[in-house]
Amino acid sequence: MIMLLFAADKKGIAKLVIGLPKRFTYSDRIQNLATEKSKQIIEQGEKQPEALLEKLGFFPL
């Protein structure tokens, strides 16, 4: 933290920010899935977690 404040004093925060790598986000979330269908999958997973894990390819470990 102290080094950051020292560097900001020398260059200014704007120049430090410009020097940072570009950021992006990426999500593996499922898109265009109806809320009701999502709730149904969650409910089934709560009742039978092993069966859900198997369907998702995570079981058997």
C-alpha cells in the first residue's frame, strides 16, 4: 500500500491506471434459461445432489 502511494505521488494515479493491463470479465453462466427451468434444476439438485452432479459430469469422482 505504501509503495502504491509512493508511486502515485511520482507519476499520478491516472498514469498508473493507464499502465494497468486491460480488464475483462468472462462468465460461463448459462444464458437464455427460463427462471422456472432453473428453479426446477436447483430443486432436483437439492433432492438428489449426486444425480445432478452425474448429469453435469462431475460424478463419480
